[in-house]
Amino acid sequence: MAINLKKGERIDLTKSNPGLKQAIIGLGWDTNKYAGGADFDLDASVFMVGSDGNVKNDEDFIFYNNLEHPTKSVIHTGDNRTGEGEGDDEAIIIDFGKVPSHIDKIAITVTIHDAVNRAQNFGQVTNAFVRVLNKENDNEILRYDLTEDFSIETALIFCELYRHNNEWKFSAVGSGFQGGLESLCKNYGLQV
């Protein structure tokens, strides 16, 4: 049975699940009905971060225009431009054994594409969640439902997976930013 986490909680992934070699990070959301005239296009991105808290190079930033790390340790399965339907809207596959040794943390983020021009923010998004599944058997290990009200934010750090004593752990972050993907890139040391 999956563990439900709240903002700020952390849990061990690989020590408690010794057979976990690859994980699927599934992200989902719905949008409130509003008369804005434009669809919501939420985008998942991954920042593979070193011990200094920054991304070392562009290949360690996985998003809709760079779907896979050269090591195949992190693979984005593709951009869902509407979020329609049930279940995961976007997914990230992580192969823990292939993550380069200089990576200490994998931050999973979501942004609203063209949010400023479309007058959109996360206050108009509901039922947002992230879940971790064992890729080998599709068993859900944990789930984090985002319950905060982000009335002006256009970017979120949803969760982080991080290395501790050669094991991987999960942290339910739920931290909002204004400025979309650009502000997240700057937060992780990337020049935009």
C-alpha cells in the first residue's frame, strides 16, 4: 500500500524498497473551469543538481526540449499539453544505478507554459499530485497530493529525490515560485 506524504515530509526510497532499481515519477493535475480563453499547458522538468545546489551543465536539465539525460538515468516520457484525462499527465523515469556520481539531488518541478500572457497561475490548478512507482511492477510506493493554494505562483518544486549514505530518499517540497521556468533555472544556477 502506498504511503501518503504531506508537505515537508521525507521518506527513504531505496533502503525500504531494496529491489527498486528504476522508478516512475508520475505527475497529474486538473484545471479549474475559467473563462481565460486558453488551455493550460503544464510542463514537468527535472534539475539534476550537484552538492553545491546547482546544475553543472545543460544536459543535467531535462524538460520538453531535452527529454533524456545522455546516461539514460533520467527520461521524460513527453509533454502532455492539456492535462486531460485520468491518471498521470506526465512521467519521469529514473534509473538510480545510472545517475552520475556528481548528482546529489533530482528536483522534479512543474511550470505553466506562457502563464503570464495567459493570465494563469497554480491557484487555478486542482488535484495536483506526484507519485512514485516501482517501474518493474508498477506498484505505487508513495504519493504526495499538493494541497496548498498557490494564487500567484507559475512554477513549483514538487519534490526532490536525493542521495544520502548511498541510498535515495524522497522529499515532498511543494515550494512555489513566480517567474515560471526561468525563475527555476536561475534557482538551480542555469543561465537563461
